Amino acid sequence: MEDLIKRLESIFKIVEKKRGKRDNLWILEVEKDSLHAVLSYLKDNESFRHLALISCVDWIENNKFQLSYILWSYQKRQNLIVKIFIDRDKPEFKTVLNLFPQAEIYEREIRELYGVTFEGNPTQFEDFVLEDWEEMPPMRRDFDTLKYSQEKYGDRDSEVLKTNIRKIISDYTDEWRRK
Amino acid sequence: MWYKILYAFLVTVGGLAYGLLLGGISRKITARIHGRRGPTVFQNFIDLIKLLRKKTAISHGTMFFLAPMFRLLGGVGVLLLVPIVYGSSILSNFSFGGDLIVVLYFMVFGCLGMALGAADSGHPHSALAPTRGLAQMAGYELPFLISVIGLAIAHKTVSISGLVAAQQGGIFHWNLFQYPFLSIAGLIAMLGMYMAYPFSVVMAPQEIPVGPPTEYSSTFLSFMFSGRSIFGVGKYVLFMDLFLGGATNLVEAFVKTFALFLIIVFVTNVFPRYRTEQAVKFFWTYPVVIGLIDFIRIFIK
Amino acid sequence: MDIKGILKPLTAWKRAFQPPHTIEVPNKRTREAAERYRGFHVNDIDKCIGCGTCAAICENEAIKMVKVKDPQKGDSGYRPRIDYGRCCWCALCVDVCPTGSLEMTNEYTWVRESADDFVFIPGVDKIGHEEKKDKGYKKHEKLNFLNLERVPMRELDGKERVKSFAEVVLGYMEEEARKEAERCIGCGLCISGCPARMHIPDYIRAIAEGDDVKSLNIIYENNPMPEMCGKVCTRRCEFECSLGHLGEPVAIRWLKRYVVEQFDDLKKFVKAEPQPLNGKKVGIVGAGPAGLTAAYYLRLKGYETEIFEAAPKAGGMTFLGIPKYRFPIPSLDKQVELIESVGVKIHYNSPVTPDKFEKMLKEYDAVFIATGLPKGMSMRIEGEDHPQVIYAIDFLRKVNLGEKVEIGKDVVVVGGGNVAIDAVRVAKRLGANSFIAYRRRVVDMPADEEEIEATEHEGIPIYTQIIPLRVEDGPDGKVKLIYGKAKMVQKEGERRPRPVLIEGEEYEYVVDRIIVAIGQQPELSYLPEEIKNKIEMNRRLIKVNERQMTSIEKVFAGGDLTNWTADAISAIADGMRAVKGIEMFLNGELSWEKK
Amino acid sequence: MKKFSKEDREVKLFVGPQHPGVTGNMSFEITLEGDILTSVKTHVGYLHRAFEKLMERRLFIQNFPLVCRICVPESDTNEENYARALEELAGIEIPERAKWIRTLVLELSRLQMFMRWIGGIAGTMGLGTAPQWSVGDRDYILDLFEELTGGRIYHIYILPGGVRRDLPEGFEERVLKVMDYLEKKLPDYDALIFENAVFKKRLKGIAKIDPSWVEEIGVTGPVARACGFPFDVRKEQPYEVYDKLDFEIITETGCDLYAMAMVRRREIELSIKLIRQIIDRMPKGDVWTHLPNVLYWKIPAGETYVKTEATRGEFGYYVVTDGSDKPRRVHVRGVSTPHAYTLLERLVPGMNISDFSVAIVGLQTCPPEIER
Amino acid sequence: MKEKDYFLDDRPKKLSYSEVWEKFFNWARAQSLWVIAYGTGCGSIEIPPMVTSRFDAERFGVSTVGTPRQADVLIISGYLAVKTLKRVIRVYEQMQSPKYVVGLGACTVNGGMYYDSYNTVNLVDLYIPIDVYVAGCMPRPEAILAGFAQLMKKIKEGRADGWKQYIDNLDKYRKNQEKIIKNWKIPNYNW
């Protein structure tokens, strides 16, 4: 596997490489422009033909979206996570549909839940799990699902349920606060 | 003969009760094969009562309302034309010289009414079902006609009473033993007619929700339900008359129809269903070929 | 044609002749769920302490703590109310319950026609699931989300200890402390035990997260002598710890000690920025824990504070009374240094006289007296004025001041409190064969269990049910303690049995010294006669209200002088209260007229 | 005479979400030409509960009641996957016996899912007796679960650090008893279902998969193995104690629904065999290592992808942590996502409408895991 | 052309029967409950065991049907996603009166574990009337059967009038429904 990484490094610019906490997992970060080339190289030359998942992580504090492409090679028995960062203010990227046909549905999901659009994916604007959704894409970190739920769907018991015992105790014990 | 009408009414009610009871027994037996206890045998009566007083808040075309009536009419027609007890003045019903032809007509009539109603209900799934039902009907009608026409030719009569009369005189005079291949073809066609598995693609709840009665509910469904029960009993009686030598008293009629009923139950619980074209192909090969053996034998004779 | 395939399925008919395996519920029989089934909750309402851990771990916010009785120490008075419209039957609450009171039965049927019915307080509301308490999902000793075992504290070996005054308890290493702090579930019940209301869960959390500085600053919010507390506190918080119900409580004291020990120079790390002086002056008599606390926090609030202390060092009883193997001098110095660094003036070796006190009353805007209990209590028996009978408090003071104390070979210490044990252990370290004579049984001893254990480790015998009768001269310059045996009599309506002398029997100890450690009393000779007569007393202590106000205008009092618990943390709490009281008084929010 | 265009001949039809033949709630927009399908469009979202969002606002331990509900019928796979991901990220070693118990639970879970699936595929074709038998017999496995874990469907039994409770007394014998019972029943199932002439006729040659699609689309599990691809996560990347068990990967070469059915049929036998092996070789010892305080448990930043062999194939969890006490992101790879979309779209043209729901059940699409 | 919604345009009138007949029919209704086979949530996982051989709900006349027109009972088995709610209301309105709703599990009562999810409904009784609730997550088949027993009792006593309430308070229910469902037009891929 190290050889593979070396070969990759000789061709592409690897921003960060990291070994996973178990043997057969590697995590590579590449530049977003070279992702297609890397995936294509991995697929054609290095037997990473099984795209298990495309995932998105919202790093709101860095104003970035992380896109992770999880690959598996049946021959090498290795998992490889290739990740890129894209700008959160301009959530756009190009599709990998030409390399992996099942990417269509993963990208559609990310488009719906994170609002990242994938240029070249014909079905990405179709509804995936939501219907008539009008708010911001719900998986973004700044979407408050509890607030939304309470406002929209209500609650049988509107009191705040979690009780802070520590506060009760200090209220009870704070003798000098008593009048 | 005004009293005949009263008797006809009694026969209809009796046939309905018997049909519902058979349905209940079928559910019970099925449950036992499944390894469970099952509902009471009177469950179908309760279902019928409930359906009678359910409200209907849907409106469709006229055919939609008429279809259950057609179905019921077809059933009652079959039941009333087929002599239940041979020689009885009451229970031979409206049997007459050419009743076999009329019965055949009534049998198709019921199905057609059903198809019309289903098509009129506007539900795409129930619209899909009549095409299958009619295709399957085309499937089983062929062996059935071969069987019936073969018998008619063999006994030179188109009256059911005549056919029954021809089979009197001991068990070996029954058509089942006289013309075993015709009977087998007829009985296989009966499986198709009862939409027993593996020929149940018309009423396939898993493939198309429910089938023709998808849109039917409440009173309409109860009419359809009782129509089917009466129709079922009528067909049992018909097949009894055709192949099992009819009956000379009520007990015999019960035993023989129950035996036919058991055949259906026996087969229906252990097979998945064929696709439409598979079913049609099946009907047009095995029972037709089997039936033709006797058919040719009759001609040669 | 597949004949076999057509005929074989027909064999399924054999099932019709086997008995059906339907379970005829619910019409014919009921079926009990498995023994471990997670059904509905039951709560032992008396065992429950209302710590709220179940509500904290519930991911559905199905548990709300509701008030069912008034809070008490170690019991918030709240009990979990469970909303079955939220509960997902995961039983995490059962596994996390620190008392094991919350459990699940294996009942599973609950059908209602109204959606509002699915809320109840287990143990209070009856819904019919309570009867089957024995079966269902119960806490298992092997699986516990809580770590019930305390990280053991390293100590000097008993034989090593008695040779010197080296510190016995060695303190946690960093890893040990983190591991111990990790155990805290943060319920906050310990706050109800702590007289000073320290923010215990917060600073323990900070330790667990590796932020010692944050922890230190949280501690310094209401305790200026944390190292002292970390070493010799009576740790009443630990008795309220919810983990103590099934396992060992979190070592709150040792953790505090760990934090302060990390920093040699507290001034750099404690964010103590005194406000500019506001011109008001507060005089304080006695530099014990109460006095120092009041001085420190008043100074932080911008009041000029001055302390008058008779001894050459600050610390009061923590300096004079507590043996150095428990609380070494450098630790004390470190803290006093910090207190002085914020601008508190301490006048050492300057005992207050009545004249001076009167002057103080005029000079200062408020006076806080915290002179503690410097005098030993007498046994009130014949011959007590014998020169070889000394009071434990005097003995300890002399030892701590570095004076040479002759105590001879054999020493008996009369009493069963912490002071008695300090005295007996100090005597042991001075080379005497010391032992304890106590009126009641060991279980009745007011001293800390830990301390009693320590005497065992150090080979100090404890003789119990001994009632001293008189003191006589003994042979060879020794002294005789004549005593009688006592029997324990439990009287109706009394908390614990009292010792009653068995008449007619007399025994004696022949020893070099008799150390009396049965209690202390205040020394109020520095008060002017007029005030002394006027001041309201509560038996032998000064009576104060909840703001530490005495009956004399401008005079506040605190520490052992006013409270019966007589431990350092209560003194600090008094100091804190006095700060609040003095501040309010000086701002005009509080006055003696309104009192 | 007017010629009918293709559009005129086509009928649009919708299947689901409320459809007795389809497992779970999903709907399909199908285009028919006569009885023959020309295209399909899958719609999900009827079971979307926003698990991944909810997990981001709950503590690590609080996520366990959630994860087991992601794939409803097979909850243990989720728990094991998530627990293993957390253990990997936090560096926790679990006791040996816990691993064996986990494997036992996973196999029991696979077994019950296969039993349920038998009922599903046979019931879809109208063989009502099969689901009645298999779901009824599956209940005995659920009884075992109930006894072991305290829950019938949602076990919340596998937690990071081990399993929640040790086996109850005499549990091994009861497991073996149920296994004996099921083994005794298997010939009956064969006679009724797998050797049934109608069953064979309905399934053979239907939904024929091109073996080259398997890698291209990312098809896994029995569907891939029915195409002769010996891919099984249990062998490829052994987790828990699968490397210590003796078994062979089951493959068939038919590439059609019947081959898939036979793979699953043989998996039942394999599961029973594995359960016997596990019971036989299980060591004694602890089942639980102490976690850090679960209420404040923080896991250092990192990311990982772990997977197990669910009944449907590779079930993966992609977990990202950022050093706080809550996960940053948990993304579940629903096994049947490519099955229900890309594969189905390729299989459908030319299929008879009667075979459609059979094909869906045969591919074992499971909507809760697709939409979470 | 405006689509005709039969339910909305012609509001059903209240039924009135004589007491005795009503009792008799109530008895029949209680003994013959046809459940629509629509599992809306994870609760549907326990419905197959309930209707199959181990627990056999058919003993009580409870059987499943595939079409809402014929069904008497709608089981809300757990949480309702917004997308499902739309279909559930549709299914409920397609069912013929008298009709009953059974709510399974915590999610129907107060949102259950998805109380903070943006896509699941918390209080189902705001949108359709529920006759019987069964607690559990998930309720065991035995508990569901107990729920059915309770429903039967309720029907026999003539108290199961959730469907009447729905007709009487249609405006209220409609208002609640419209708060969530903005677009009543069901997409063309299903009804």
C-alpha cells in the first residue's frame, strides 16, 4: 500500500496522507481539481473499482465542505478514503458519474441534504428523501433540527424536559441567597 | 309455479350460507397448514355483515355499481340452473333441456361483469387485472370447453340433467372414470376458474394490490363477496354434476361438493402463482393435450 | 415437466396434522416476557436520590425530574418522570443509575385510548406494572456505565510513617487524577454536602479534561485555601456523592489536592485581580481559615483588610492544630503567600487586647472576629489539674511551633475525635507508646474513618468504653488514670446509645502523660468587658445569624467560634458568608436595626 | 391509419409506498408497455428520520438506540458497525468473549433476516404458507434475542467496550435447540419453496445480472455472490472472530433471482453451522471493559470506514469525529442503495410486471437503510 | 379541469341507526377488523409476526387487506415522516367509515425518539384521530394484540368514533395538516 501511495504522489499532489487506525485503511486528501484524475487512476490502474460511498462533512468553522470518496479494492483488500475540501460559500463540484454509475444517487443525496451541486449529474435536482423542502439543506450544521421540529410539529409537553439537578441543589443549598 | 320462485330464493340463501361456510372452513384448514389456529368457521358471515353496513363515500360510473350485481347474477344464475339433487322436483332448480349452454354463458357473464366494473373503477391496478383475468379465462376456457363439449358429444345431450342421468348406476358410471382424461382437464380448468394458486394472478395482492375489487368496498364488496360464494357453490355443483355423477340426495351433494372443495384447498396452499402467460401456456398445453386424448377417443368411438 | 417439483410441495400438508404453535395470547393465556426483558420502569423511591443521571443520559428527553419532596442533603427531592411517548426502552437509564433504584419490569402491555396517559412517575404513580418487581431488566454489577472503584491513593507504609513527620498521603499522579476525575457524573449532589458550596462538578470536569488551570480557578472562586482543604478537609461532599451508594465516592478531596499541588507558584495561575481600593476598611481578628477567607475575598472586592494574628504564622488551627504529617508548612505558606499577594495585610505576633479591639471598632468600618477554639475542654474530674495532664490542643500547638515537648514513654489520649487521633499519632511520632481511651465504641467515634484506620496501620491501640474517674499520682513520676468500664445503653428516642458507667469496677492506666482531647472552647479574653457582657452567646459559642452578624454592631464573627461542626471548610464557608454580609452591610443593604 | 407512437402505448404506473409485495415503504414509478416494463424510477423518503442529523446532536453512547433503528429488521449489524468504528477511533480493546458473543448475535441476526426473507420472496409470489412458516419459526430466534438482550427487535446489546450482558444460564443449549429445530425444518422449506416447480419457473432467468455490473455498480452480498463473485466481507476483511471460524464463501453462477434465492438458502445452513461453531468454541471470561465516563466521553479526532456483511451485503459506517463528545458525521452506507437505483434501472427493461415486486424482494432492497 | 376530490366536495353525513341494530353491527365490526397492510414506520416489523403463525391475529378476525377501500383499521406503526403523512391522510380518507386508527409505539404519542427530527411528525392525533394507543418501542405482538382487544371493546361499546370526530372537526384537522403539507398535489408517481 505504501508503494501505491508513493506512485500516486509521484503523479499527483497529495495534500495529506494518513494511515487509518487499522491496517487496511488509508486516508488521502487531494486537491479538488485533481480528484477526477486520482479516482480515474485508482480505478483503472490500481483496481480500486468499488465505490462504497460518497459522503459529505460540514466543517462550518473552517467554512468548508469535505467530500469523501470511499473506495475498496477487491484485489488489494484495501479501503481508501479520498477526500477533498470545497468552499462552503460556493458549494459546487463536478460529478464522478462517468467513473462510477452509482455515484448518481450518492450525489443526489448530498445535493439534497447539504446543497452541494454536482455539475454533470442529470438527476441531482430530483427529490431524494425530502418533499417540498423550503428551508436550508437540513444536514448543514447551522440547521437547528430541534427548533424546527418544535415549531412545526409541536410537543405534547412543552416544558423543557431536561432538569438541571445541579442548579436545584445549589438553589437549595445557597443559604445566603435566601431572603 | 310460484312456489318454484320461493324455492329458488331458499336455494340462493342456502347456497350463500354454504359458500360462506366453505370459505370459513377453507380459512381454517389453511390456517392449520400454516401451523396456526385460524379464525372461526363463521368468520366469513361476520365479515359479510360488517361489509353490509359500511358506508360508501365513493362514486364511479354506472358499470362500477352494476358489476357486483353482474357477479351476483352470474352466481345465482349458475346455481339456479344446475340441478343440485337429481330427480328432486325442487332441488333440480330451473334445469331444462339446453341448460349446459346457458350455464356456460352465465359463467362468462359473471367474469365479464367483473372486468367491466374493475375497468370502470378507474384504478390503474384494477384496470390491469381484467386483462389478466380475461387472458387467464381464455386459458382455462379451452380445456374446460374441450371437457364439456367432449362430454356432451359422448352422452349426446346438452342438458346437465341428461348428463347426470347418464352417469347413474354405480360409481364406475361417473364421467370421472368413464372419461378420466376429460375429467382431469376439466378439474385443472376448475383450478383456474377458482383462481386457485398457482393460477391466481388475477387476484394478486402482492403484485398488483388486490386485483379487480381494489376499489370496491362496503356494500358493493359484500355483494361481490356473496356473489363469489354463490358462484363457487354453483360451480362445485356443476362439476359434481359433470364429473362425479350428480347427487340423488342432499347429503350426497354435500359430500361430493366438499370433496371438490378439498381438491382446491389441497392445491392452493402449496404453490406460488404463475405469471399470466405462464398460466395460459400451462392451460393450453397440459390439460388440452390430456383432454384431447379422450376427445379423440370419443370421436373414434 | 417437473413432476417432482409439483408433487413435493404437497408434502407441506403434513403440517396440517401437527398441532399449531400459536400462542393464544391474550384471550386464553398471558405470556410473560423473558427475565431480562426491557419493559416498564419501576423506581425505588426511597433509594433514589434524584441525581438526574437518568435524565442526562436519556437521548430522547423522555425523563424529566419532578419535585416529589423537599430537597435534603444528598437528595435533590426530585424523581424521574417518564414520558412513554418518548421513551425508547433502551434501558441506558437503568444501567447508568448510580443507586440502582431505577429498574425495568418485564411487563410490556400498556394500552390507552388517550395520548395524555403515557406519563408517570415510577414509584409514585401506580399504573399496575409495579407488582412484578423481581423480573425484568435490572442493573448488573458487571456492566455499569459508571466506574465505581476509586483510584487508590498511595500512602506511606505504616512503619515508615511513625518515624518522622513526613506527609503520609502522597497525592495523585497526573494519570491517576485524570482517571479518578473521569468517574464523576456531574450530578452536583456533592454541592449540598459542602458548606462552602464549591463548584465541585465543574472543577472535577476540568481536571478530567486536562485543564488544571481552569480547575484551579474554579476552586479559587470560593475557597482561598484549597490545598489545606485538599489535605485535611472533612470532605462532607464525598458522603453525598451519588457514586457512593453502590461503590466508592469520587475522591473529591484528593482531586482538589492534586490540582493545587500542580502549581508551585499560585500567583501566576490564579486569576486574582483585586479591585482598586474603595476606601472602606475591615479589620479581622485571627488569621485562621475564616479570617483568611474573609480577608481575601473582601480584598478582591476592593475593601482594605487587615488581619491581627497572635501566632507567628497565619493559618490558625490549620497551622497550630493539624500535625505536619497531614498538612506540611510549605503548603500553608504557598496559600498564605497568594492571599497576601492580593494585598491582605497580616500582622503576625500581634494579639488583640480589649483596648486594641475598641480601637479597631472605631478605626474600621467592620470587624470580623474568627479566633476559633484555642482552649481545651476539661474532663471535670478529680485531679485534672495534675501537671502531667495536658490538653491535646496545647500539645499540638507546642509541637507545631517547634517547641520541645517532653511526653515520656507511655501516653494515653482521652477522646475520640480527630484531635484525639492527631494527638495520639503525634505522640507516636515523638517516640511514645501512645494509645486512645474512648468512652463509646469505635463505631461511635466522631473522627474520620480514614483517620481511625490510620491508627491501625501505625499500630496504635484504641481502648473503648472507658470512663475516666480521676487522676492520681503514680509511681516513678508517672501518673495514674483511674477509670471505669461503660456499658452502652440505647434509650428510647435517642440517636445513638450512651455509655453508662458500670458501678463498682475500677481500673487504672499508669502513664507518663495524659492528653485530654474531648473538645475545645473559645477564648474571648480580648473582647472588652462591655462587649463580652453584651454579646449573645449560644452556649459556649457566639451566636450569629445567617450573615454572620453578632449582636454587636459592626462585629461579624465566624469560624469555629460560631459553628458547631468546627472544621476548616465550615470556617471557610463562614468567611464567605461574612464577606457577603460585610459587603451588604457596608453598602447599606443590611443594618443592625433591621435585623 | 394512425400509427401509435411509443408514448401512446406506454402506461405509467406506480407501485407503493403502500404495497403488500414490497418490503418497506418505497415507491416505484414504472412505465409499462403492455405487460412489459420499460423503465423504472425509484422514490424513497417515506421513512426518512434524519438519523445522521440526530446523531450529530447526541452523545456517542446516546446514539446506540438510534443506530439500531437504521435498518429495522437487522439491528445488530448497525450496532456492531458503529461500536467497532468508535472502538477503532478511541482505541478500545474489547475482551475476547465479547467478540464471540457479538459474532453469535450477528449470525443469529443474519439467520432471522434470511428466514424473514424466505417468507418475503415466497409471499410476493403468493405462496402464503411460506411466510407463515418462516416468520413463525423466526420468532423462536427473536425469543432467543429477547432472552439474551432484553428486546425482540431493537437489542441495543452491542456497545463499545463489549456487550451489555453475559449469556444467561443455559442459553447455549437453548440456542442449539432452536438450531436443531430449524435444521429439522429446512427440508420442509426446500420441499415447499426451493424445489417447488412453480417457484423455480417464476425465478429462473428473471432479473439476469451481467457479472460485469457487480464491480461497476458496487453490488455486494448475495446478489453479487449469485453472479459467481466470491465477495464476502466476513472473509475479505474479517471482523470480530470471523477469522477464527471455518467456512467457505457461498457462490452460485446463475446470475438470476433463483441463484440469489439459492445463495440465501445456503446461507441459512451456513449461519446455523457458524452458530454451532461459535457456541462450541466460545471462551470464558469478561464481556465488558470499562469505558470512560459515558456522559462525557470524548473521542479524538479522526475518521474511519468500517463494514460488516449484512444479509444484503456490505453495510458500512463512515464515522468522522472531531474530538468532542458527539460525532461530527456518521454516514451509513445502505447496502441496497445501488441495488434499488442503479441496478434496478438496468434490470427492469423487458421485465414482466408480475416479476417486478419479486425482483425487488429478490434484490432485498431495504428502504430504511437507503434513506436513514 | 379541476380534479374532483370526492371526500372534500361531498362531506359525509353522519350515520344514524337504531340502537339494537347498531349494537349488532358493532359486534360484527369488532369481530372483523381488516387492517390495511401499510407499515408506516418501524412498527411494521412486528406486524408480520402478529399476523403469522406464532401469534395469529386472524383468530380475532383481524386480517390484512391490500387496499384502503376495504380496510377498517389503519395502523400507524410508529413515526410518520412528512412524506408518509401525506399518504397516510390520503389512505385514511380513502378508507370507508366506520374506520379506526391504532397508534403503535411511542412515536405516535409524543414523537418518540425522533422528537427532534425535522422530518417526522410528533403528535399524530393532530392530523388524524387515533382510537387506541399501544405503548412500546416497538410493542411486542402480544401488546399489539392487546391493543386490538381494547379496540374491539371500544367498538362494541360504541365509543370508537374517531372517524366521526374527523368528520365533525374536519376544519381543525385540515388546518393542522396544511401547516405541514404545503403541496396537496400528490406527485404523479403515487396517489
